Amino acid sequence: MTLLSSLLHATNYSNPFLRTLIPSISLAYGIQGLVAIPSILGQSEKFYDLSGSLTYLSCTALSLYLPTLRARAAASIAGTAQPAWPSIIGALSGKVGAGLNWRQVVVSAAVSVWATRLGTFLFARISSDGHDSRFDSIRSSPPKFLGAFFAQATWVTLCLLPVLALNSIPSTLLSSSFLLTDIVGLLLYTGGLSFEVVADRQKSKWVEEKKAKKHEEDFLARGLWSKSRHPNYFGEATLWTGIATLAGGVMVSNVGQLGMGFAGGLGGRVAALAMAGVSPAFVTFLLFKVSGIPLSENKYDKKYGDRKDYQDWKKNTPIFIPKF
């Protein structure tokens, strides 16, 4: 028995959701642990955000293809013909027997697009700046630095819960028909991602212009940054709300409850809603209480808190939800 077959056998739980959740969590912590070793030795955070994106991509892909991996491994052991790999195009066109449902493909692609864009954006930024101030007090402490990587693995796991749950449902149970939650979820994701991308590009352009001495502004207060003090964070919370909405609509349904191995009824549906909701809730918590808004607000308050133009901007511009 190969190592892959052994791992698949060890995580072949009777509950479909656990069969997807446990391997995905293990992969998240495994990747972060591996990246942490050279980062701690070199006291460098250069690959921290990039490794986070890699973990998102890897765990999403694993959850999407895990049922096929299990089926092919079982067929190999039994000496029978291995089933074909799923057809993404077939899934998107609603083809019966494609091996995936269009929602599973779309939600997985949505996470992949976001993770790839954000990871490359942050990697380009730290490559240009040379350091990340978030790590100034911890990069020289191996336990604290390791804790940051494992915290990132936890972040990935909690954010991906609705995606992992949706991908754990056998595609043969899922309908190709659109639900209201599908439409709302897609709109929220598209709007949130667009908001985040535009806000980040406006900030990058502003920084480049400042370096080129094209303006003398000390803080960005135009474009989307005149509508919200943190439009990029608003976009991120919104897009995760969209992913949770699309997945949650299926998870609370009778088909979703059956496919995840839940008992159904009130308890099962509340559990499904909690798993879907923890993703945007945790993202928003991090942005408001940990590494997002507090760091930025404190930094600028210390620099410009005594200036009237800065005070006016803070007074007239919402901290999070944009005002148009």
C-alpha cells in the first residue's frame, strides 16, 4: 500500500464531511509548518503571505478532488478500472456524470482567484518594501514566529469551512438549478472582490506617485478611500460573505444535510449555518480586532492624529462600510 493510499485509508471516516475536513486541516498545518522552518531560521517573513495563498489553493484543490482520489485508490487496490477524473467543463455545463457540481467548481475557483491575486499582490509588496512591520516584534522569537504560521493555518481552515463542506457533498446529490442563495452569493463575491482589487490598485498607484514625488499627500483620502477608510477590508469581508452564502444555501438544504452526513432537523441546519457563517465572521473579527484595522488606525493616528485634515477625513469617512 502506497503512502497516499495509507493516508486516504486512515482518514476514510464514515462521515463524509470529516473525510474532507481532516485531510484538509492536516494539509494546512503541514504546509505552514514546512514553510515556517526556513522562515524561522532565516528570520524572514518574505514568504509568509505567499505560503498562505499556497495553503488556500492546496486545501481547496484537495477537497475538490479527494472523492476521486479515494475512488481511484480503492480501484487500484481492488485491481479494477480506475474512475475518470472529474470534468470541470462538464460540471459547469451541468453535464450528468461530470464528477463535480457547478457550485463546487465555482466556489473553489472563487477562492483560488482571490488567493492567487492577494498572495501575489502581498508578495510583490514585501519584495519591494523588504519587510513587514507586523513581524518586527516576533521574527526573532522562534516560538512566536511559529505561532504566526500556525495561526495562518487556523485562518485558512476556518475561512474554508463552507468550501470544504460544500465539496464534501457527493456531486450526484446536487442539482444544477440556480437557487436564490447562488445568485446572492455570486453577486456579493463579485462585488467584494472588485471593491478589494480597485482599492488595492488605488493604494498602490498612490504609493508609486508619492515615491515619484507627484503629490505630497501623507494619507490616501480619494477614490474608494474617500468612501471608506478601509475599502479593501470591506471588499474582503464581502467576498467571503458571498462564498458563505452560496455554500450555506446548499448546506442547510435536505440534500446538503444528507450529503454531509448530518442528521438533519434543526440541529443539523444550525450547525450548517454556523459552519458557513464562521468564515466571514472570522475574517471580519481579524480585520477589526487583530491585524487589519487596528494596526492601520493606530499607525496613522500616531503620525497624523493632531492634524485637522486627518481628523476631518476620519470624521467624514466611515471606518468600514462605504458611504456613497
